[in-house]
Amino acid sequence: MRLANITGKRVEEYLEKRKTVLIPVGSIENHGKHMPLGTDTLIPDRIVELLEEKCDVMIAPTIPYGATDNIYGCPGTITIGTDGLIMILTKIVDCLYRYGFRKFIILNGHGGNCKAIEAVGMYLHKKGAWLANLNWWLMVGELRPEWKGGHGGAEETAGVMAVDPSLVDMTYINEPMNLIDDVSPDMPTIGWNTVNFKGATVTIPREYANYSANGWYGTDEPHLATEEWGHEMLQTMADYIVDFAEAFEKIDLPEEK
Ligand SMILES: [Zn+2]
């Protein structure tokens, strides 16, 4: 059930029986030369289409922008920052809370959004409501370890293929990761904001363009992606959310602080 497609009267009727609303949150950011900037928004949107065939949970419009300051600078990337996302998400949940929604499911497409989503979750908890954050790309790797992936690697590439294969630019599907040791030759870049020094991981926040010549990162190379993988993975996540939403609706609300 899409909030944008129904009347206020229907919302009132829904709230007599249920308190849950699902809000997809995405991002517009570089994912390597082969992937669309909207990857983190396109995939949650597709999961929502699949799950709404099986359950009638209320679905609010997607927030297409996210907090992606470390990818800022790669052409097309738009970041609203953690502060911007907290502000927008708080205003949205405040409105929904006023009408009686007390259970908020976030279907998140981007790791950089987590800090903001969790802050809003704490805020809601104090108000006697629950927020559950579902990071689809991490969860599918738990549900099926072979689906585990990185940023713009085979996992997300398969996800975009399931949305629309023509969105993947196959010209660049074999581009290597090309991490750059921009901090120091003694401190090789090993991942998101991280370097290795004497066998241990140190986090040094900086813009992604400094340390990745391409923009994708992970052990799951993009060329390994298939459309079949994507379809099965997004369907599995959609089915999981159907079950989760049902169980989430049944739990008692926390005490208001
Ligand atoms: Zn992504």
C-alpha cells in the first residue's frame, strides 16, 4: 500500500489495525564506471515492488538522497550529509508519528546512511516507538554468504541487473578496483576509509576519489554478476521483509521516556 496513492481516510483505516510504515532510503553516488549513480535507490525501490505483491504494509515515498560525504567529488554524487538526512528523516517520522504510526522500517540502500538512521531510531525509541533498519546488502550476505559483496561489486551489480540490465555499462564491467595508497606507501589502502599499518586496520576518513581510481570496492568483482543472481537475491530480501514486517507489527511498543 503506497502512502502516495491513497487518501487520508484510507490511512486512518490502516492505523486502526496497524502501526507500521516502511521508508526506503537511498543515495545518489558513484559506484564505479559500470554502475548508475542511483544504485542504492534503484535496488531498494525494486525490493519494495516485489514485497508489495505479497503484503500490504504501508510504504512511504523513497528518500532518494543520502549521506555520502566520502564519495563527494565523483561527478554526479550528491550528499545531504548525516545532518541533512537526520533532519529530513526526523521531519518525516514526526509527521507519521502524529497520525499514529509507531513502527518504522527503514529499507536502507547505503552504508553511509546508517549513522543518521540510527540517530532517528534512538529519537523514536524515547517517544515510545520502534525503528528497524534493514541494510539489504549486508543482510543478503548473511542469508546467503555467496551473495556477500562490496561497493559496486558483483552483489550490487547483480542487483542493478535485476532492476534493468541496460543500466549496467558493460564497457567497464572488467575495470579493476585500482586502490591508491594515498596516505603513505607504508600505509596501504585496504578499504573504505581504512589503511593497514603493521598488520592492523586504521580508519582515516577522506574522500573516496583520493584512494580509488575507479569507484567500486570489494572482493566480488563486477564481471561475476548475473541477472539471475540479482533476481533471486532481491526476491529473497523482499520475502524476508514480508516476514519481518508481520513479526514487527506484533511486538509491544517501548515505554515512552
Ligand atoms: Zn551501493
